[in-house]
Amino acid sequence: MIVHLTAEAESDLEQIGDYIAQDNPKRALSFVLELRDKCLSLADAPYGLPLGPRYGHYGIRHWVYGNYLIFYHVDVENDRVVVVHVLHGARDFAKLLFDED
């Protein structure tokens, strides 16, 4: 399987890097590369993580890396993993992912 990062996920990574760079530019780059590597490694075991109880009915799974959550779904028809967002765990991710109020 291949891994596809949506424009939103790419933007999330850029924003994470910008935020960390305010205090530590060198670490910002290395951390964003780590996050990206984690996203890409989902190709090895896309079903290895369970569907989340709050959002499983959407087909969304998540992987925790530090304080961040990598949200993705498996696109069986196109044989790929689609990373939809990479968000800090303290954010209101339900609203961002599912447009819930």
C-alpha cells in the first residue's frame, strides 16, 4: 500500500513545524520529519490500529505519536492509506475531522 497525505495533513505538518520553530528551529525540522516517517510507515500495517470508538463509523483510525494524533483511513479501492490530519491531542479534533459542533 502507498500512503497519501492530504493537503490538510501537509498543512498540519507545516503548522506544527512553524509552531515548534518559534522556540527551536532545528527540532522543528527533525520532529516534522519524524511525524512524516510515522505517517509513511502506516503502509506496513494499515489495519494494525483499531477503529476509534468515537469516530470508527467514519472509518477513521488514529496513531498516537508523542502529543500528536495521526488520523487516517484505508482506501481499499485504491490500495492506499490516506492521512487526513495530524493534530495535537489537545485540539478539538472532532470538529476539524467531522465538522461537529
